[in-house]
Amino acid sequence: MRNKVRGIFKWFYPGMGIKRWIGLSVFGVLLLIFGTGYLRSEEFLGIQILDSLIIISGIIILILGVKRMVRSFLAVIVPSSRGTELVDLLYQKKQLSRGPKVVVIGGGTGLSMLLSGLKQYTHNISAIVTVADDGGSSGRIRQEFDILPPGDIRNCLVALADAPVLMRDLFQFRFDTKSELSGHSFGNLFITVMTRLTGDFEKAIKETSKVLALRGQVIPSTLDKVVLVAEHKDGSITIGENKIPQAHRLIKKVYLNPAKPQATPDAIRAIKESQVIVLGPGSLYTSIIPNLLIQEITDAVVSSEATKVYVCNAMTQPGETDGFSASDHIRILISHSHPRVIDYCIVNTAEVPEPILKRYAGQNSFSVINDRKKIENMGYRVIEDDFGIIEEGVIRHDAVKLAEIILGLIEEI
């Protein structure tokens, strides 16, 4: 009993920032009681008007006090809410939590870009991410600590984060000094440490998601330590996701080693519950297809009644899709999975400024040809629009516009 009383009095400790609003709310209640009591007892019109003003003042003061109290609580419980209107917070937590269930499958920067747009409209997002990456910081961590690569996972976590900007910047911070940490991002190291502490990569992602206050969930497509292998048209073999584009040889097919990895149960569950499934944008052979090489995932997508959308890249990728048109992307996609993994293909028709095209041409990258009729003859619907934006000389999809188009497809059903 004594502890309970002490707990109540803690609310009145100095510096809590709550006493004034409790006092203001109590004052508003007292005005309501005072005004209501006199309004019933007095008969003169002038006094009745005065009492009505007291009641109105009491209501206003009470509302203000309660609103300030709630904002003080939210500032502690949800730090990112500082300066945000209560109505906006309610909209985010209630409306967006009722948004459509979306599954996005892929990896790399393309996937994280789309997630940043989708989270403006729904919190029911599941990002199913490839774990075949073996380059850069992820590759070094994979080799040194014998865990799954965290890089693509980290990018998606940051894209869906509702944490303060500083926290997101922290996870993307990359060490550039000449030390053993050179090239590593803080987020990759954080996930690595969390994996060691929890003893489980999947649990580490879920715990990291809590730190970043995710608007959705990020799911590895498999927990098996897979390696991506490419068989080229000249018969040669390239082992390793990072080495495949560097080989600069035409790809016949890609496959995983081991050949039959198990899909994560959360990935299958998310696909079964989804209303729309999105493949891409992203590297065709090294970001999207590796997920579909997991048979359980392809089977779940094919059997799903959700709307299935493929977002075609705006530019070809050297060493992967040289000379590819939009229909070529689809042809390769379904040859590695199943014809029913998509219903729609989204194609960017934005005009790219000549200087930007020349810069891309210097890297042997060109605009993807929109051969709409070929795609339609394959049995798929095509959505054309200007989705392009240019950031620091790099062509990207407009994440918000893309999200609006994709979610709009659900309403057409």
C-alpha cells in the first residue's frame, strides 16, 4: 500500500513536466462544476450568461490540460512524436495500422526506396529480403562472423523506421577511416552484435526493429546460408552475388547453393495474408530472383490471390541486364520462377535529361526499352507513367507516386 501511495506522489515530483497540466485539468473540472451548479440555481438571464461562459471556459481549459498531458506522455513513450500534432499521431497509429497488407520482395536500394513510399500509406508492410549478398561490409561480416549478410536487411529496416532521423543516420553511418572498421556501417555491426547476443539472426532483426520503431516488418527470405551462382551462356560459372555483375558475361541462369533452402515461416505467412505482392525494383538476377529460387516462396506467391506487381528498372544494369527491354526482364523473371508470379508490370516512361543519359552510357547502362505490346502478348497488363526522379545525378523511382499506383490496384479488384 505504501509503495502505491509513493507511486502516486511521484507524479508530483519536480521536473516531471506534468503537474501544471494536471492542475490545469483540475481547474477546468472545477469551473465546470461551479458553472453547472450556479446555472441550475440562478434565474436571472445575466447570471445565466455568465455561468455559461464559465462552463465554456472550463471545457476549453479541460481540453487544453488533457491535450498537454497526453502530449507529455507521448514525448516519453514515443520520442519521435515531439512537435507532432495529436491528430497526426492518431492518424498514423490508427488509420495506417488498418492499411492494406503489402509484401515487397527483393533487395538492394530499389526495395528500400519503395518501402519509404509505402509506409506513408500503410504500416502493414512485409519486406522479404534476399540473404545472398556477399560483397562489401556484408560480405566481410558474413565471412568473419559466419552469419547471414545484414546489408540489405539494414537498408530496409532504416527505410521502414519511425525512429528519429538521427537514429536512422546512425544506422547508415559508414566508417571511412583507415582502420579495421573501414567500410563497415554502424547498422551492420549493430545487427552482428545483436545476433551474437540473441544467438539468432531472425531474432536479432526483430529486436533491431523495436529499436527503430518499424512501420512494418523485415523478413529474411531464408535462414540458410545460401550462395548465388550464375551459369553463363558460354558455359562458364561465377560463384558469388557480388562477382556475377563483374564477370560481364551473358547470364544463362542463376541458382542457389544449397539448391533447396527453406523459406522462413514469417515470409510464407506474410505472402498468404497479403493483398498485394510487389517484386522489385532492383537488380533482376541478384536481388529479386534469389528470393524466387526458394521454391516455397514462389509457390506461395503463385497460389496467393493477391494482386502481383513487377516494377521494372528504369535503366539496364551492366553485367546483368545489358540490352534488356522490359519484356526481357519479365521473360527472365518467370523462367526462374513461374508465369503466375506477376499480373502487372510497371514501366517508367520519364524522359531522362541527355547529360544524365550520357553519364549512364559511360557506365554501359541505358534506358530500358518499353515494349508494351510484347508484355501484353505474354498475358500481363502494363502500367506506364512518369515515375522518374533524379537525385544527385542518379535516376530513381518516385517512391510516393509508385506506392499510390500500387495501392490503387487493390481498389480496382
